[in-house]
Amino acid sequence: MEPFLGFIEAPSIDICDSRNNIRLATGYKFALGCAFGACDAILWSLLLEETMIHQKYAHS
């Protein structure tokens, strides 16, 4: 099975969960995924603002 987006497949996540005896409900998995996605978006926007936008207009 090829991953649709990214490099991690959904079945491999379930295998890691069962191998480590970690059982999370689907709602918790969804909430964690949304939280990580929001943090990722915020970090990227800060990185772009600081590196590209501020450096470009600081020289003007």
C-alpha cells in the first residue's frame, strides 16, 4: 500500500500502537493529528515571516 500523502501509512501507525500496547480512541487520534497540524502551520508561518519577509524588507 502506497501512502496517499506524506511518508507514513495509516496501517503502520496501527501496528506501532499495538506493538507498544498503546490504545488510543479514534477521537483522540484525530484530536492529536489536528493539534500537530495546527502547530506545524504556525511554525511554518513564523519561519517564513522571520526568514523571508523580514529579511527582504529589512534591506529596503
